[in-house]
Amino acid sequence: MPDTAQQVTARVHAEDRLREAEAFWQGTLDSLSSHIAILDEHGTIIAVNAAWRSFAQSEGGDSDYIGSNYIAVCQAAADALATVVARGLGEILAGSRRELLIDYPCHSPSEERWFLLHATRYAGAGPLRVVVLHADMTERHRAQEQAFLQSELLDQIDVSVILTDLDLTVLSWNAGAERLYGWTAEEAIGRPASETILPPNPDLPAEQDSFNLALQDDGRWDGEYTVRRKDGSTFPAHVRSRLISDQDGHVTGAANVAIDITERRESERDLLSARNYLRAVTDSMGEGLFTLDSDGCASYMNQVALDLLGWPWEELQGRELHPILHHLRLDGSPMPIEECPMLHARRDGKLVRVENDIFIRRDGTLLPVAYTASPFATVDGIEGCVVLFEDITERQATANRVERDLEKLAWLERIQEALTEERFVLHSQPIIDLHTGEIVQRELLIRMRDRRAPGGIAGLIAPGEFLPVAEEFGLITEIDRWVIDRGTEIAATGCAVEVNVSGRSISAPGLVDHIRHAIQRSGADPEKIVFEITETTLVSDEPAARAFVESLHTLGCKIALDDFGTGYGGFTYLKQLPVDFLKIDIEFVRDVRTNSASRNVIQAIVGLARGFGLKTVGEGVEDEQSLNLLRELGVEYAQGFHIGRPAPLETTNQPASQGDRQ
């Protein structure tokens, strides 16, 4: 009897649903970066994903090998690895083996690569199938140090996995459980879980019966629970328990995963029904995943994506995602929908891989991502795409740190070359007496001459470019010694100078002797030399600063305390140390005209200095009004761009007409 119209319609609808399910299945497989092939019961390839096809083509293949017998190809290769693979696959098909894992090299003339072959027997209903996955493991082999760091990091994550039998007696206790609960595996295995992780509770038997009943009825249990450590302390944990079965399908026990949620946000994912296995897989991924329909509207988003983007699903479902989370380029300028790579995947049916892009979180912050957009097609054509993305914030941070370290090493080499090739030069900035207006001192400021423009002003490099690197890598003392030698030579001409000494150098062995010998060698008058150290240096290493200051005073030199007011220390050292000048930090001088608080601080510093018999210097004077205010507030000396900018020594190294500060 021919089918009725109703039966035909039902069959057509069923076939359409089957084709749509197959298309979604293929699209999901294509979004995965591993090379995947499905074998039938004879070892013949019946399906592959996009990564498999792309790799086959890159290796010179002219097909995706669907229809080829994978085992026969391995046997024909006649090498040891292929023989092992062929034998292992045969054992899986025969049912004597559950899975095959092989780490193997796959090198080409231009590149070395490593892969992990993972073959496993499909456990679902239907005909026998074997899933063969080739995962690219090259990065692991090329970055062992990074892998070690990641391993160390994972070792600190407080996630425990405990296996129990049906009576909740502990069968397995992993390292995460040891860290989380404090019990060793030897102490925990064989004991009831209630004795090791549950706090004393008179209602415990009833709660445990309820837990066992729920687990046996549903095969799973999820929730928050208060658990305890070996020392008796308790903490909240998110516990996920699942029944486990042997190969024959008999329930043998339970797997219990617990995460300390005291300092971590709870991570919950909604699992779909058992019949929708692929959807459940997407919710268990480490990457974010969402699907777009043909109009670019969100049709699905897994929990990882929601967490990374900070959106609740209710606010995204059915909405076009481009204007919500992907409307900016990397430089922050607007990205038209026509330029969106995901549009090309939806419109052109092409697999798109983007290594560096940004999504916009719900709070407006930017999320650096790398993603793959795979077209999702049905018999009616392209219906959308599957987007698989990952947060690359840490990867970018690591790359930036490496780049900064390389820049530092480059500067270190340039500093060493400059020392060897005598390419440091000194500029000076005048310091005037606010009562007479005369120059009484010149602060010496170092510059580096760039080899690319020898002898030219345009070729000078400011100290802020190289001194921090010199400080970090221990070259600052050698630079300070060079400045001291030049400074004493200038002082020997009768020019009163001020020499900066770094915090690291003041505790360097032999520096005071070096200063003494430089003065003796040049014949300079020690009273024409002021050594400047910062208040922060004095506060951070007062014993070294005290020894340095006292030794220089013994030589007849003077001491200026720079950036005064920023060291956050007490003032007892002003009474105990023979300091001569307090240099008021530019932070207070810059806005002295407009900020009453800065004027009050300067007035207080002047009063403090006079109480200790010290002189004050205002730094960073940039206009006449500020200069006059400093004079009115009682400051004795000043320097800054308004008075004179730093200039080459050959134009400024004449002796001061009134000699040194008194």
C-alpha cells in the first residue's frame, strides 16, 4: 500500500531534521582544531573534519581520504609507527582494546611537528565506530619551559577528584584532594568519605541517605556543601558527583569533584539532556563557543563564553551579536559589519581563523581573543556559523613581558658600549641664589651620545631611557664613577658642581675611596662639590646613607637631599646626619601658584630646614611668579627651566661669580 500524504510529510520532516542534525554535528567537528576522522567497523574512513582536510591538502594530498581504509594505509606504510597504529586500531575494532594513545613526530623539510594520535571506540548506540583524533602537540615540544610553568600553576589549583564505591568508601584520592583537605592518599583511601571531608553533624546520616538516594536515582548530584580539612577547619565547596560504570554498564561507584569556592566564583554549566550529547560536550569545553544564525543572531552560547563575556544568556539570545560585542577594531575604531570575519564564514561558507581580535564584555572592557568561525550548513544552504574562541590575555601579557625584557637587554648592550667607547656626556643646569639672582651651583646631568648621530645634539639620549636599565642590571655604579671623575675635573676649574649619586652606588664598596682619589687626582676643592642623594634612598637604606654622608663630609664635600617631602620617612635623620641642603620636590613647586596645600608644605619644609640649620632649594621653577613665591616663602636657592635649561658643559662651565653656597 502506498504511503499516505501524512506519512510522506512526516518522513520528509524526519529526513530534514536528520540532515540538520548531521550539519550541526559536522559544523561542530569542523570548529575543532584537531584532525578528526571517523572509521567504520572495517577501518574505512567515513567522515572527517575541516582540520583533517586542510592538513591532508597541506601535505600534498589530493583528497580527504573518505572511503580509504585507514588500517590498510597504515599497513602499507611499512614503518614501525604505522604498524603499531594498524595493530592498535584492529584491537579496538575487535573489542580487545578501548583506546590507543601514541605521541609521534611528523616533520616536513621546512618544519618540525609533533602529534598525539588518540583513537577510541564510540560508546553510543548504533553501528561500531572508531574516532581517530590527531592533536598537534608541537607547541608542547617547542615550549617545555612554558609547559613547566603551566604545570606548576595547575598544581596550585585546589580541585580534588575522589572516587568512591557505592558505600562512599574512598577508592582514589588525587593530589588536588591532598592539597584541599590535608589528608594524604594513604590516610584517606579505604576510609568512608564522611570521616575525612564531612564536618561533625548530628543530621549527617539523614543527609548522606538523601545524597545516596539522589545519586542512585539520577546518577548525579550537584550542589554546595560545607566540608572540612584534616585540621578540623571547614570551607564551602562546590561538589559534583557522578555514578561511574564498568565496561559492562554496571554501576561500580561515584566520581566526586570538589572545588573550593571561598575565593573563586562558582562555575556552573547547564547540561543538556542525554540525547543531545554534542551540546553537552560544548558546555564542557575550556574555550568559549557560540553559534550565529544566518542573520548573525545568537542561537546558542556555552557557559564559558557567557563567563568570559560577562553576559547572561537571557540578554543575548536571539540578538545580533556584532553591534553588541564585536563592533570595534583592535585600534578602537568602529568595525563595520561588512569587515567582520564571522560574516565571511556565514556568507561565503569558509572556515575563518583569527589570531588576534577583541570582543566587548558587558561591562565595556575589552577581551583579547583568538577564534575560529566555521560555517554551519544544511541542505538549504549556509544557515550560520559556529564560533570557538579563547581568551588570549595571558598569552599577550607573556609576549609583552618577553618584548620588554628584550628591550632591556638591548639597552644593556648599548650602555656597555657607551661606557667602553666614552659616549657619555654631561650637561649642567644652573642653580641661583634667590636673594642675589646669581648662579652659585650647576647640577651635572648625564646624557648618552647615540652612535647613529655622533657629536650632534639630535643624537643625545635622555637619562630616563637608560638609567633605569643600568640601575636594574648593576651598571649604575660604573656610570656614577664616570660622572664623579668628570665632576671633580670640572670642580677643579673653579666651577661649583652638584653630582647625583644613585641609591645602589652609595652602598657600593670602594665608592668613597674612589671619590677621595678623584678629588686628589684632579686637585678640586671638596667644598665646590655637592653630592645629591634622594630622600627615598636615605629612608630605604639609612645605615648605608649615613656612612656615605659622614664620609663625604669628612672629605669636605657637601650633601643635598633630593626630592624632599616624598620619602615618607621621619625627620630624625635630619638631626643625626650632616645634610646641607634640602631640595624641595618639583611636585610641590610646580603648582605653588595655584595650590595652597603646596605652599603650606614648602613653608613647613623651609621652617624645618632652618630649625636644623639647613638651606633649601626649589626644583622645577617654570615661571617668574613661582620664583617670586619661593623667595617670599623663604627658599634660598632655585633651579628650573625658567632659570636655565640643561645645556652642554662647554657653554656653561665657567666658575660661579660668587662662589659656592654658604
